[in-house]
Amino acid sequence: MTNHAYLDIAPEVRQHGAVPAFFTRDSAFKVDYRLDSAAEIAAVLKAKWAMGLQGGMVVANPIPQAFAMPRAAIDQAMDQALLEATQQGVAGKESTPFLLARVSELTGGDSLASNIQLVLNNARLAAAIAVAYGAN
């Protein structure tokens, strides 16, 4: 059994309590727990590991608002790409590259630009967590 906590730190996401998706700031999944800063996340990680707790922890960091895609547009592109993947027999480790490429094509490259910004935002948060972890 995996113990997990979905965490988000964006005030806009906290208002409705949804786990952010890759291209949008929300999803149909609710947040189990919320932490408000990299320092709080680092403290929870340190406590979890110090107690020897098993399982993972998901830090769900939303895409910056300026780069978020409209949910309807990305949902439509994802549905189309998933349908095509099924029709073409794409499965396993080939699924992710196929879906990312096809969704990028269907969105005119907007999803790729959003995904790059998400990666950069995650790297910023990861760095802040690491700094806070090292400071404790």
C-alpha cells in the first residue's frame, strides 16, 4: 500500500481544492492535504523520512496561470489523442511520447509550450524545497 499526500501551494488551486493537471491548474481529483510553502513541504518530507514511513508523497505544483491551457481545449485534444492511440495500437512505454506529440500537434504547439513552463515551474519549486530541506 502506498501512502500519499497530494499537496498544492497555489492560492487559486487551494480555493477549490483540486489536484492540478499537467496543462491546467485543476482536475477532477481533490487534494488530500495542503501545504503552503516549500519550507512546509521540506519539513513534512524530513519528518516522514525521520520516522521511517513507507510510501511516496506527490507534490502537485500547478502550472503558472499565464501558461495554463483552457481545460476544454486540452480535454478535447487528449480525448482525440487517446482515441488515436487506441486505434493505432499504441501502448506501454510508447504511450506517453505518442500522446505528448499528438496533443502538441492538435493544439498547434500550445501544449508543448505549456508543458515546458510546467517543467520549469516544477524545477523552481524542487530547488526551493531542497534549499529549505538543507536549512532545517
